[in-house]
Amino acid sequence: MVKIVKAQFHTAGKLYDFGAGDLDLKPGDKIIVETERGRSIATVVTPPREYEEAQVPEGLKTAIRIAEPSDLASAARNDAREQEAYAFCLRKIKERGMEMKLVKVEYLFDGSKAIFYFTADGRVDFRELVKDLAHQFHTRIEMRQIGVRDESKMIGGIGICGRELCCSSFLREFEPVSVKMAKEQNLALNPTKISGQCGRLLCCLGYEYETYCSLKKCLPKCGKVVKCGSTEGEVIKQNIIEGTVFVKTDDDRIVELKGESIKPEDISERPKPPRREGGPREREKEPQNSSDNQRREKPRDREQKPGDDGEQRRERDTKKNQDQQRGERGNRDRRGGKGRDKDKKEPK
């Protein structure tokens, strides 16, 4: 049996599995772990659990030890170095007029590398900036571009609900969110109301989306005509949480009905208004011998003689075109002849 714990490197960060070995760990403990980037300090999130050898994931890293006071002091020194590096890098960005926004600086636990997180609309040439940073801090420099949602997760803040941002407090991974989720929950499609600090759609739109979809299936849609007892009218609004619909009757009364009291056979489509006379469909059905059709057919009658078939019409059109071409050729020849006669009469 192998003991495995889940730990995170940042608040609401991604969870990683580490072998606990013989360490007595509990949630909240600081541990030193081995990662691909070297040793780092992490926080235990779940207590150790035992797994069979076949269930152990490949490449499982191991927790080396519980963090000692010297390890915590080293982490505090790195925090101070990160603030210093942030201020220096921000000043250099302004001096060079670079179109980028610095978000955060992170030092590895052993101080062998400094990672600078930034956002930008496009690609940024930061080679000269890296030279300045390497010359100032004498360590390896990595520039990492992130998105606006990751920026909000790193910075944190307070949402329009008055609570701490979901992404920086408990949301470990971003799920896709669409405007359809807001429509299904009958929310006002106001960008200022359904957008978060990052400018994207609120992550919380997806929390109750499936619940709303399942509840809406039990209610008739807006525009349907329903009948419940002596009440009959058109559905104009749904109250999904209460499970009711608002119905407008023929005498312009608004009645609220329980969705469970409306049977499927009592739901029908709204009757379509009668088609106006003289519409395009009715004009198509007019008899062919009407005066309008006769007027439209007159030009065609002048072109087509009684008894003509398609072959005769094509022969007549071809002959007509040939006559026109011969007439135009003769006109050109006559104009050319006059010019030549004039040239002959001129003295040398």
C-alpha cells in the first residue's frame, strides 16, 4: 500500500499528488516536495490515503519532509525578493514603453529562477528587458504570458456579489461559460451584470445552469397556449424557481399558475393570424386568363407567332443576328471607303 496526499502550491491552485511515505501529514501542513522545477514548498489539502501499487500514477513525486522553520524563513525571503523584482521590472517596462502589463513575480524555492507573469494583447519583444532583469538579479529569468482569467486568479478581488472572487478563493479550474447559460436562467443580458473582474462571463453562471435546465422542462414555454380549469391564455413569463408561469387571458388578466397543475395535453400552439387577402400565395393561385396575366403575356405574344416551336424561334433569332452583323460590317466598309477616296483627292 502507498500513501498519497494532495497538495497545492497556491491558494485555490491545482491539486497535485505526492507520496507521503512515512510522514504523518494532515491538512494545512507545509511540506517540501520534489517537482520538475526542483524543490518547492506546498500545502497539504487532503489527509493521506492508501492506494494499491497498481493504482499509483506513473512518475509520482514524493514529499521529502515537513517544512522546518528555516524553510519557512527562506520562503519569506523569496516573498521580499519578489516584491523588489516586481517594482524593478515595472519601472523598466515604463521606461521602454512596452505594451504589456506585469501581473506577478514568482521565485522558485531555491532562488534559481524568477518567473515574471504578464498580460499583453499580442506578442511582445522582451529580450532587452530580460537582459536588464538578469543583470540586476543574477538569476535565470522566465517571462510567461497569461490570460485575463489567470490574472484575476493571481490578483484576487471582490466580485459584484460582495464576496471574494471564486477563481481566487476556491475555483481550481476554469470551466467554459456561454451567454446561453444566462438566457436559460432568465438573466438580463447586460454586460456589466454578467461579466466579472476579468471582463469575461461570470464563472458562477454555470453553477446552477443544469438545475435551471431540468426545472424548465416541467414548464410550458413562453408563447404557448395553456388551459387549467377555467383559465385559458398565453404564457408570457416563467418563474423557474417557484415552478410557476404567468398566463395572459383573453380579457387581459394576468394569472399565475403552478406548472405541475398544467397537463401536457392542455398545452397547444398559439393560433396563427389569418392570411391577408392579396398576399403572394393568393396571387399565385389566380386564374391564368386574368387581365393582369394577359397584359404580362402580351410582349411574349409579339415575339412568338402561332404554330412556332422552339426550333423555329431559334432559327429566326439566328438569322436576325446574322443580318444585323452584315449591316454593321457594311457600314464600317462604307466609312472606310470614304476615307480612302478623300486621301486620293489630296494633292501630293
